[in-house]
Amino acid sequence: MKDPPVEEPLINKVAEVLVGPAPKVPPPQDGRQKATFNLSNIGKVTKTAEEVPVTKIDQRGPDKPIDAGVLRKAWDEFIALRRDQHAELAVLKREYVLSGTIITVSLVSDVEDMLIKNMKTSLITFLRDRTGSSSLMVEGKIIEIIQTDKKPYTNKDKFEHLAKKNPVLKEMKERFGLDPDL
């Protein structure tokens, strides 16, 4: 019974395509076969029968104008895909403004800016596919939060806050000798 023919290892086939056929070298005197490639053929271009010229296939036509409804739907679909990523989800649920082909997301911190940069490629690719606009871009803009009045926590702070609204409280405190800290 004969053994089935042994197929040539894949690495040899790849090397033959890239470098060219290996020259037949007689085995050395000690009976071992040489296992190195012929390095003199590296860099030389040889045409093989398998080579086919690569043509760039671009099925996209001209950019479509961006419809706000389609964009909103695509944005919501992307949010649904990222629902397990809580930090990214918080950024994606922020307000955005579409001006031309640029979507500007309002952010409040550098951490959110980092998150939007990390998911920017996948978000842009997803939105471009859904809207049909290949020039769509997404950017984050950090907005400044206007600091409101300090929220009163202690009894003294609460009393001062109420006394600003109604000055009669200070007069009553002095008249009756009350202490707001108790």
C-alpha cells in the first residue's frame, strides 16, 4: 500500500510566489537538506500566472445631502449597538449639532473628549454607511459649564441662603437669640 502524496507545505508555496522558484540545490555531503531560502531573489519582481491587476472598486456615487431624520435614526442605531459601553453611551446621548457635513458633539470634560476620539472611527464609518455621505465628520467640543450658586448643605448655609431671600429672618434671629447651628 502506497502512502498518499505529501502536499508541499504552505510556506514553500508562499515563498515561491513572493521570491520565485527555489533553485534545485543538491543535498550536502552529510545527507541533510538545506532549509534556507535563496535571498538573492528578494526584491525582484516576477510576474506569475496568478497575479491579477487590482482595481479599486468604489460603488459610492456622489454624496447625498444629509437628512437630519436619517442622521438621528443612524445615531440612535449606533447608540443601540453601544448600549453595553456605559461611558460611551453617556457621550452619545449628549446633544449634537449638524452644520454642513460636520457633527459637533457638546462635551463637558476631557474624559468625554477622549471617549469620543476613541470611538470616532467606528462612529463615522457607521454614520457614513447609513446616511450615504462620505464626507461626514464628527468632532467633540468641550463647553464650559456656568457655575451656579453654591448649594447650601449645612444649617448655617441654609439659614444664610434663606436670609438673603427674606432679610426679616436675620432680625428675628437677633431679636429672639436663635442659633441656626442647632
